[in-house]
Amino acid sequence: MALIPCPACTHRVSTQALACPACGHPGPDGASRGGGSGVARVLGHVAGTYVSTTTLASLALGCVMFVCVAAVLITLILSGR
């Protein structure tokens, strides 16, 4: 595992990384690596933008929390009838 500079921000990135942890730019030669077609890589290229894996995890957690809060509120509202 070698560390190379990111072409977008010049931070050091592993050659096996999906994306740069600093800026989210896709990792080097991602198409030729095994497992390069995972969910993080597909969602990271939505609308031609680069989204880091940390951002995707935060977004997923936010969606789950929203659904949980909505379920609790609906339950409380319907149980009051």
C-alpha cells in the first residue's frame, strides 16, 4: 500500500482508497481495482460531483434518524385518538 498525492488537493492518499479523505476526489485508477463498483463509488459520482465516504455515512445516518423521528411522532399522534 503506497501513499500518493491527491491530484485535486495534494494530500497523501493510499493507492487502495476509494476517495481522498480530505477532498473526496476519487482514488487512483478506481475502475481497474477489484471492488471499484461498490455503492460508495456509485453514490460518490452522483451528478458528476465527488462525495466522500464520510459524507455518505453522515447522510445515511441522517436519513435513518429522520425516519425514526417521523415514526415516533406518527405513533404519538395516532395513539392520542
